[in-house]
Amino acid sequence: MKTHKLKSLLFVLLIGVIALAACSASAKPTVKFTPISGQISAGQEIAFQVTASDSGKGIVRVEFLVDNAAAGDAKIDPPQKSIALPFKWMAVAGQHTVSARAYSADNATSDPDTMVVVASGAPAPAPTVAPTGAPTAAPTVVVPTAGPGPCANNAAFIADVTVPDGTPFQPNQQFNKIWRVQNVGSCTWNPKYQLASVGGERMTNLTQVAVPSNIAPGQTADLLIALTAPAAGGVHAGQWQLHDENGAFFGPVLVAKINTIVPVPPPQAAITSPGANFSFAAGADVYITFQGVGNTELSSVALFINNTQVSKATSRSATRTITGSFKWQPGVGSYTLYAIATDIQGQATTSGKITGMITQPQPQCQLAVNFRADSYNINVGQSTVLRWDVECANAVYLNGQGVTGHEARSVAPNVTTAYTLRSIKKDGSPDDRTITITVNQPAPTAVPPTPVPQRRNINGIWRSGDYSVELTEALGCSSAECGIAGRMVHQVGTTTPQITDVSGTFHVYTGAVSWATHLLGGQSFSGSVNASSNQMCGNLTNVGNICFSK
């Protein structure tokens, strides 16, 4: 039994591998030459335009061959779904076969695209090369001289005039990217030449911009495009390339590569207890709680009393919330409390300041109550926190339930509710403090109006085949059901028509209608008029089901 199950499992895995191989084999990249025109002479430099595409992970390499011998190779990093590349070849007299093949990041190879090229005449003499002097910082680019045949387009990258790769920007920050390129072909660029987006993130609504002016061979041009940094943080890159007035791409792929830096808001700090305007007797223990909440990990939150740090809370693990507590035994005087929260990026924020008094203790214990809420006005479904600090009491109750003297409690009432904190003094008498939490109720849902029924119209001439009926509603009828009168005409072919008066009733809202002819042994009809008042269907004696149209 186990052997049988193992064989079945191996068979299923084999079928899966074959299916995956079939899927992979079908996902080939494609490559295509742009046709060239005009006579080709030996010694002439020919620029071939190759477009490669891949629906998978993208093109990583394009190979160019002449007579099955490697004549050029372009590596693409990062991989591109679609890219246009120029390849150059110095023509040799005779007939030649040029071909291109594309390779994808999925290790798939395209079928080759081939083109037959015939070059006539003897090779042109080699150009004279001037002696080189001392090296310079700028690259030296040899510009071909236009010959008798068609000119060739090419460009060389010179420099990033603005925004070098990796320049940091704020989200949605606008900037101008300028590339300096040189015309190293033999064609003069005109404003019909375009710098077009060929991959990556455009960072603009434009798909292409025109070359600024006529650029002759050997001249340089500054290509500018206004871009906007994406809102998402991280590295963003867009690829751009020149194409001529016929849409043929040439020259290097120019890259705009930036780094969007999303700023992290600073942390928040707060004194959660005691509340504002606190008052305690000297000698009593006062418990202070302070807290920091960060938009990234916190490193610490510190407590200050009268501008002196008295406590600092940290965490051994990564956290965005740190809460600290401090037992304080102050002397008589006025005090200001605040906290400072610091995150791991070094951003620090100071809380609001809490002020209060420490008074001289009385000979007898005096009750001190501080009863408050974080919010006194909330919406249905929201909550708020009740907080209280009670000193010198025998017992404390919140709405009749026993509680401690220093506590906080979250409440979420659905209606406006009053909360009473009762403190029992040392002499046994009560002290009540009440706060009210107002709950805003949602607006009532509007009741849609009752639709008004549509009144139907029976007046007019109704026809069906050999029959026609002319009906009129009773003049001035104000009720739902009205009387009708008229006549019916029945004519078969060219025979003399039979005409007879009819009368009946009609419900102007439901459309129910019935009428009968006045002839002895005549006909009667029962049916209804539709909501559009253009069709009346029912049963006509001696005929059966029939529909009249108006």
C-alpha cells in the first residue's frame, strides 16, 4: 500500500514539473529589427534599431550578430519589460545576414530576428586620426561625417547636469532633471526628435519631451524634464531615450534615479497623573505617571520637576510606547511637571506642562480630591478615560462601586451619563464630585417620501390588425375609476367597415379597462393599459387575446 502511494505521489510531481516546463517554454521574449532604407555603401556605419520585449521578469541582454558572428552585446540592468537599443556596424561590401537575439531574466531566449543587408562599392578610406594630447576631464567623442548615403542617428551621454543618481527628495517634491548629451551621429536633431519614457517610473504625466532646438553633429544638448518625487519612500528610477521623427530610438538609455525620504513625525510625551492644578499636602506620597508614544521606536521618556530631571524610563525591547512612574514626596511650594520623549532617531518632544501646589499639612488630615476626564464630549461608539486622585479618605466609590484613591478607568457610554466620585472623609461624612460625559447621538435617518402614482391616459385611437378603437375618458372625472366612451371599427380587406359605439370604465392608476359594443350580441373587451399609456392588452370576445397600440 505504501509503495502504491509513493508511486502516485511521484507521478503527480512529474506531471507538475512537465507543466511548469511547458509554461516556462511558452514564455519566450521577443526581438524585432526596425527596417532600414536607402542604399548602403561599403565603409558606411549603419545604425540598427532593435526592440526587445518580455512579459515575464524582463530583458537582461540583447545579442547582435553579423553572418552568425558576434558583433555587439548589450546588458540591461535592471531588467526591462520593453527596451529599444541601437547597434552599429561598419558595412563591408557584399551580402550579409544580421540577426538579433534577446535573453530574459527567466533564462528564456527569443527566436532570432534576421535581416539581409547588401553593401555595394569599395570600402571608404579610413579617416585620419589627429595625434592625442594630454587627457582631459570631459570624454572625447568622435562624430562621423555625413556621407553621400542616409545619415545615422546616435547620441553619447556626457553628464548629469542636475540630480545625480541617489539624490534625496521629500515626498511629492518637484525637481528638474537635466542630462547633457552629444550628437555623435551624422543627422541633425530637430524639435521633432523626442526624449521618451522607455521604462521604470516616469514621475511625470508626460511620456515624452521635445529636443530643445536643432542640434548638429558634434554639438551637445541639455535635455530637461520636470519630475515629481513619488510619495512612497525608497529608491525610484525612470528610463528615458531619444527617438527620431520616425519613432526610431537611438543612443543610451538615460536614467533618473532618486531616493524619496519620508520624514518620521517626532514622538509625543504626556504627564498622565496628577492632573493640572494639583494640590497635595506636604509629607504625602504623590504618584506621578508619565508616558511617551512614538511614530517609530522610542529610546526613553524622562520626567522633569521644576526643570530638573528626576526619573527616566527606558525599554529593553523595541517599542513605540514607554510608560514611567515616580513616587514623589515634595516639600511646600509650587511645582511644574513635564516629560520629554526621545525616539531612536534622536527626535525629542516636550509634553505640556502641569502645574500645582504642595501646601503645608493641616493639623488634621484634609480631604483632597482631583476628579477629571480626558474628554467630556464624545460621539456614540467612542470612549474616554476617567481619572481621580483622592488623599485622606476612608473609602472612595465611583457610582457606588468601591475603588482605590488613585485610579483611571475607560468608559464608553451610549448616552449622556453622569459619574459621581464619592469620598468618605475621616469623620465619616461623604464628599461627592460629579462630572458629566456628553454623548453626541447620530442624526436621524431621513424617511424617503411616498412615491406619487403615475396617472395613465386612455384617450386616443388604438389599433390592432383589422380592429381600431377610439376611446375618450369622461370629461372632468376626478375619481380613480372613470367612465369611457367611443366607437370600434372592424374592417376586413376592402369590405364595408362595421362601426359600432362602445362604452365602459377605466382605472386611471392601475390601467384596468373594460368596454363593450352597443350592438345586440356584440363584443366586449377586458384588459389593462400599460404605464407608458401606449399599449392596451386583454381579451376580446370572438377574437381572444389581443393588444392594441396607440
